[in-house]
Amino acid sequence: MNKPLRIALTKGRLEKDTVGLLEKIGYDCTAVREKGRKLILPVPDGNLEVVLAKANDVITYVEHGVCDLGVVGKDTIMEMQGTFFELVDLGFGRCRFALAAKKGSSFYGGYKVKTVATKYPNITRNYFESKGMDVDIVKIEGSVELAPLLELADGIVDIVETGTTLKENGLEVIEDIVPISARLIVNTVSMKLRQHEIESLVDLVESRL
Ligand code: PRP
């Protein structure tokens, strides 16, 4: 048998949804479910090796070819870009990017250049460039909703899933930007060298979506 295909999963919810999908295919994911603090786990009947990583690192490992495949959110793909194939929309991890601001504030009002806080400066820059609008962007690492509450920013560009975080903090969506979901990505060289195995896995995945 060939060496296992190595697949990097984004730790957390996407990891759980991907394991659920692999189990639907019929693979035994016990080692991943009982991983403890281990970061590389076998899925022997699928001839897979699961690597658990942070979202940005999933892309880095796949781009460098040390992982053949990866499961990562479209948000991270749009922010990081990079060279790989995006093969399948896995349909889970659904949410959206939105521009939000304090309830009742007029984000587009006035002449002052607006300040926008975000974990995703590239996406935010592209979004406002496409509108021809000049904004100052401040990079925040998490809980971006704080920035308008602390009056650091006029608005935020962030992920909205249920809308609860915005609501409970007195913010509201001004505009939806783009829908997001988890994607299966593949290293470009692996796609050539291990095409048959990858296509078989993709067929199985697509049959269970
Ligand atoms: C994400 C996002 C929002 C929240 C949206 O944050 O940045 O804060 O989830 O979810 P909701 O619409 O269902 O309330 P995450 O939980 O990943 O934490 P972070 O802000 O610290 O990155």
C-alpha cells in the first residue's frame, strides 16, 4: 500500500465536522476522536493520516506539500490566498462575512475617513477598494466586536454565524459581504502524483455531502 495521504484539518469545529464526514464514508476515526494532545493521527482504513493545525497553518502545510490535502474555511483561503487547488465545498462551517457597526450609527454618513477593525485585513481592503471607499484598517486578533464598543473603530468586518455576538453587544449588520463554508484543498504536486487516490477520496466525500 502507498504511504497514507496526509490531510490537515482545522482544529475545532471544522475538525469535528470533517471527522463526522469521514465516519459517514465508513472510516474508523477512533484515533482522532481519542487523540488527547496528539497532533498526527492515523485513519488506517482510509489510508489517511490526519494532521491537526490552526487554519492559517493548514494552508501553509498544504502549499509546502508536507500535507497533500487540507480542510479549511473559505474565510482563511480568501485572506491568505496561496497556490493550491480548491476541490470541494464541504457545505459545513457555514457563515458569512459582514460589515457591522453599532446599532443606529450611520456607518456611511459624514465625510470623515472611517476606521474598520478586523481579523481579515486583506478581505477588508479588497471589499472597500471594490466600493472605491477609502478606510483605515486596524488588525485585531479576536473578539473584534470590542473595537466599535471601545470606540477604536466605526465598524468591523467579521464572520457572522448566528448573529448572537453582534446582538448581545449592541451591534448590527450593515451589509453582508460573502458567504463562507469549509473547503477541501489539495497541494498541486500531490494532485498530479496521487491523482487516482485523491479523486477516489473526493468521489467518496461528494457522495456523502
Ligand atoms: C467568531 C467571529 C464572531 C463570532 C460570530 O469568533 O469572529 O466573533 O464567532 O458568531 P455568532 O454570529 O454565532 O455569534 P470566534 O468565536 O471564532 O472567536 P474570536 O472572535 O475570538 O476569534
